[in-house]
Amino acid sequence: MAMTIHCDIVSAEEEIYSGRAKLIVANGVQGDLGVTYGHAPLLTSLEPGPVRVVLDSGEELIYYVSGGFLEVQPNVVSILADTALRADDLDEAAALEAQKQAQADMLNQSGDIDYGRAAANLAAASAQLRTLQQIRKTINKTK
């Protein structure tokens, strides 16, 4: 049996994943972070983007988180996010439209736009698209 660690991915609405994993990769505020069995305890903020969970069998599960926190304890990794979605639940057309709208909002020169909100919307839409690209890479590797 390979060395695995328990992983929980939880959103404000529901638990998205709970199980054993060989590797968890998430987008931390200082870059990508990989966690395996025996990792030192850690608490870090997450940026919006994909979370990859590699199972003992080698299968990869990909989730999208809108940001949040990743905590590593001796036998468990917890990812707490405001929004967490299974990658299959992402809508590429909606993400592209949201990205276009956020870019247009940021270019709007009138004082009617909340630039902070537009930037957050742009980051979220771009992260969803990166998650979909990650899924395509994973699918192409297995073919």
C-alpha cells in the first residue's frame, strides 16, 4: 500500500471530496503547492484555480476552488473554500462570457464600475478556464 493522506475539500455549501490521496496540488498565494504523506504542518491561503487530487491508483480528480485555505496536519489535508466545484460542473461558455464582461468592465472609463469587483470577477473566470485547461491536459495524457 502506498503512503497516502486523507483529503477533505469543503465549500460553504457542501463537502466536495473526502478520501485518501497520494498527492494534492493547489494554487497557493505564493505558487503551486504539492502535498504528500509526511508533509510538514502548514496553513496557507489559496488563490482561485484548480485543485488536483491524485489517487493511489494514479487517477486524477480535478476541482475548482474560488480561493480559501489549505491546512496540512499530520494525517489530513483540509481545503476550505467559499466555492468549490467538481470540474465537470464548470460551464466553459459562462466562464468565457464572465471573463469578457470583466475585461470590458475594467476598460470602462466611467466612474460607474467597481474595479475591485471587476478584477475579482476576472480572476475567478480566468481560474475557471485554467481549471478546464488542466482537465483537458489530464485527458490528453491518458489517451
